[in-house]
Amino acid sequence: MANAVLYSGGKDSTLALHKTVEMGIKVDLLITMISRNADSYMFHHPNIRPTRLQSESMGIKQAFYETEGEKEEELKDLERALKENDARLLVTGATYSRYQADRIDIICKKLGIEHLAPIWHIDPMEELAYLNSNFNAIITSVSAEGLDESFLGKRIDKEMIGRLQEANRKYGINMLFEGGEAESFVLDAPLFKKRIEVLKAHNEWKGNSGAYIIDDAGLADK
């Protein structure tokens, strides 16, 4: 039986993983969903393949599962992943979205699995301050008023936190991106034995949204 983390490579799932380990729980598996739908309600879309480097850096086994990313139907693919890996615990990086948390709760209850959400209702500034001090996390997509192309590929540091606060004041964005305003990718964190170095990347921008696509990356000494 496995203690699994629903892992996207972003700041929330990585932070939830770290919090779980700090609680003394051994993580056996990263379950990463590959959605064919960029507008999936449940799963990240950009830069899923490079999560292999995060898995390798942390020395935690990873299992990929493809999904069409269709609303509600995509939950069946997650359920299949949990069954096939004999999961007894599922850790998620849910913070405020009841849509995601409620659906995962239903799946876990059905399968007799415990759902642990260690950063549920975390204070946004607390998380952002922790990321600034302990992680190297970059913004990899934006799709909200107040977030433009200049945010893409940038580290969530003190300066970026200030920009997010300003966007929150002006446009009401969720600073943890729980409403889908943006997505992120972690290049380094305490559990990483090596950091991830982006060797080649490009921006894709259309209308009022866009993504920072990692074309090539590798592991480097810290």
C-alpha cells in the first residue's frame, strides 16, 4: 500500500509534500495526471513532463496517468490511478477550492483512502513568504486580469509577492492562484537533492493568457 501525493510539480503540491514529510509520513509515490485539456478543472497542464526531474531529484517514485481532462469524467482517471497503485493515503495541495477538495474527498471515501490536505486554508502571505525563503518556484502560466506576460518564468520572490499583492488589491485575484489565475513550477526545494536548471524555454501568448513552456531542463548541483 502506498502513501501517494497528487503531484503537478507546482508550488502547492510540492509544499503539501514537504509538510507531509515534516509530519513524519513517508511518501512512496507521486501520481501525476497528464491532461490533454488545457482548461482542466482538476489538473495542471503546462510543464507536466519535466516533473520527472523533480521526482528524480527527490528520489520518489512517480506514476503518470493520461486523462482527456473533461469535467467530472477526469475524476475516473484519478480513481483508476489510486486503485492501480493500492493507495492508502492521498496528499493534495488543495488550499481553498471546494470544487477540487470535495471531489477528491468523494473518491477517497469510495476507495477507503485517507485524504490529507496539509495546506488547506493556509494564509496566502504565509505560503508566499515560505516559498520566498525556502523554494525556487516560478510562474508558468497566467490567465487573469492584472497578470500579463511579464509574470511568466519569474520566480516567486519578495518582488513578485509585491506584484501579486497589487494585483489582488486592484483585480481581486487569489494570490495562491486557487481560482486558476496562474500556475507554477518548482525548480528547487529542501527535499530536492539537486536543483532543476531550465536550459531552454519559450513563452506562448494568446489574447489575455499565456504559458511559459520548458523545452529542455536538467538537474544541477545545488
